[in-house]
Amino acid sequence: MRTHIRQTMLSKLLLPALLVLAATAFITATASAGERDRRAAQKAYNEGYDDLPDAPVSLREKVMVSGRMVQLGDFFDGAGDKAATPVAYSPEPGKRAVFDTTWLYKVARGYGLAWKPLSNKQQAVVRRESIAIKRAEIEDNILGALIEQGTSPEMSVELSNRMLQIHVPSDTEATIAVEDLLVDQRTSRFTAWLTAPANGPVSSRTRVTGQIVKMVDVPVLNNRIARDQIIRAEDLKWIKIRSKRIQDDVVTNANGLIGMTPKRVLRSGKPVSNSDISRPLLIKKGGLVTMVLKSPFMTLTSQGRALDNGSDGDVVRITNTQSNKTVQAVVTNTGQVRVTSASSLAMN
């Protein structure tokens, strides 16, 4: 009986200790398993890098190429003797292509480069060098093709896409061939296909539309001119405007602007109407003027007061300040008028 009691008491004392030992062993085993899993994951991530060269490899995130292929060395500094290996097609001339982290990582691994992305957002942007053929040159080529079909050389071409540019590879000639040119005679609109480069081994075709228009050269101001300023020849430049957009009173001759003065402030680059300008005033109403009478034998002068505003060549009324007589005179200069012999007596 006493032996049974001792065994029972011994079991009660040993059981907690055994549980503690078991828990400790379980925790230790679990930690070891976790460490093994972590190391296994790290080994899997680094797999294949133990036998790679230690040469530093870095990514070029901005790449500019000129050819049809992008090489390994375009993406990675430190690619060594594999740098010239083509790994991707280039974008079209003047355009760009984006290569993401996953693609770059696979390429680096595939060619044995010790490179890993710093984050999953790393990327490389590849642009292809090009020569841009701009809109003005495109329009000139189309006009040349239209002239060959009988269009007047005085006409001009306007593309529907005012921002159009055609890019050709930088190692080719920037030439255009106009093909399949069709013109609607009723609306003067056209369509055409452009091949660029014109005779290149690899060319692109672009469909364009536009209109044939008659353009007129119009003088405009090249700077802001305030009221009462005199417009000079050096204040003018020429622009082309559709003939249908020119209003009847627009000044189309430079001589119609030179020597004139604005009635209000005029902006640069805008067509000027006859109603916007006037001849500059050489005498002002109420102002004192010099009256001049010339004959083959003598020149007489007297002072007068203007009763009218007057520009060069205008006939105005002048009151002689000495005789108080009013005569008509022709404005000849600033503050000066010329009287006729018939009015000479009124000057005394």
C-alpha cells in the first residue's frame, strides 16, 4: 500500500518536469526546422550564383540604341565578353520600350550575370535613336508630288495632323516617297501613303490626309506697337495665311503699313486691318504751326494755329496769329504747313 502511494506521488512530481522537457525539445526542433526552411529558401534564391564570376554587374535603367537589336551590354554594365549578345528587338525609331524586373532577371540569370533587382519595380527604358522628318518637309514632298499631277505651284499643303513627324533610323537617309496620292477635286482634300526612308531596306509606311489651299504672304508686326508709334520696315515680318481667311480690309502690302501709326495697341504676328491704323498726325488741333509760303524769289514764314488735326499731305485750316485770318494749307512736316500764293495776303 505504502509502495503504491510512493509511486503515485513520484509520478505527480515527475510529470511536470517531463512536460517541460518535452516542450523544450519541441520548441528546439521547431526552431531548427524553421532555420532549415529559411536557409533552404535563401539557398534557392541564391542558387546558381556560387559559380558565377564576382565581377560587379549593374543595370542601365536608361538605354539608347541605334540598331534593330538591343544587346546584353546595353542593359548591363559588366557583361564582359557577352556584352555584344543580342537579347531583344529595339523599338521603332523615335519610340521607346520598357523591360520589367522579371524579364531583366531572367536574362541576367540566363547569361550567367550576377545581378539581382533591388526591388520588383526596377526597369530599363530603351529608346531608339532616329532622325525626325518634320511636318514642313513632309508637306513640301507632298506638294512636289501634287505639282507633278498638275497642281499649281502657288498652292500649299496643310496636313490634318499638325503635329506629324516621321522618324527614320539614325543610320539611314531621311527621305520620303509619296505613294498612292489621291485628290478630291471638289473639296481639295487628299490622302497619301508615305514611305520612309524612300529607298531603305527596311521602311515604314504612314497614311496621311490633308488639304490643298491657296496661301497669301501677309505683312505683320514682329513686336508690340503702341498707339501713336510709327511703324517702320524693321517692325515687319511675313507670314502665310489661307487666302479665304483674309478679310477685305487686311493690309497685304508692306508699304501700306510703313510710316503708319496704330489707333490702338497692336499685337505681333496678327494681320493688320486698314481700320487699325492711320497716318501719323504731324499737327494737332489747337497747336501752333509754322506757315510757309515759297515763291521762286523768296520764302515767307508766319505763325498760325491749327483748327484741324493733320497728317502728311492733308489740307487743314490754319488761323494766322498776327492777322487772325484763316487760310487753308497743306501739311508738309511736323508742325509745318505750306500755303498757296492766293492766301499769301492773309499772312500779313
